Amino acid sequence: MQFIPYLNFNGNCAQAMAFYAKVFGGKIVHQSTFGDMPPMPGMEGQLPESAKNALMHAHLQIGAQSIMASDVVPELCAGAAYTPPQGIQVSIGVDSVDEGRRIFDALSEGGKVTMPYEKTFWSEGFGMVTDRFGTPWMVNVASQPA
């Protein structure tokens, strides 16, 4: 079994996934737009021209881990508009304080730090941030055996 975060964006999914690929050293292995979808019965005229370049699906591979994502298009989601994530964070476990700092600092650029990256009673480095794309993250250095 594998759990894969699936993130939603408000029209900036392509930019977010390119940023995450750079920060995490991953590779986008699939990306398709709503305009790439084949015609579907009953859906004619429901996709506005402005949504054709929005991402329907993106898959970022980072080693054995994945993040998947898409833009929200209200016309295809029963009118539901994009809403920022609530009640969830993507947790990242890293092996070193320096790697945690690098990732945290990158995610913080243009974002909002909710807990500064620093030593805690459980970790040599931990911090929480919502990045400029609206995704909430926790960066945590794995405990070292005593």
C-alpha cells in the first residue's frame, strides 16, 4: 500500500509542480491539461476556453515517492470552486538538519511560516510553512538513534 498526496491548485498547478520538482529533486513523469481530454458525451461546451491550459493531472516522482496534483475547474466540478487546504499538511521527513533547512527555506519563499524551523524536543530540526501556492508543509528531521 502507498499513500500519495493529491494536491489541488487554483490555476497554478504547473508552476507549483515545477517548483516542487526543483526543491525535492524530482521529475514530472506525467502532465496533461483539460484541453488534452478527449470529447465526452454530455460535456460539450462545458469547458471554458480559459480552462483548457489548466492541468487536469500531474505526477511528480521523487525517488520512490510521488505527489500528484491538478487545477480545480469549477465547470467540471459541479460548480465547486477551489478552496485552500484545511486540516491537513504534507509532512516531509529528511535525514539532516541542513537538508531540512534547505527545503524549509525554499518552501518559505513567498509563503507563510507558521512555525519557524528550529530544534525541538523531538527533532534537531522541525518547522511548518504554507508555501506560496497554498500547500501546508511540515519539515521534520528524523530522530537519530541514541
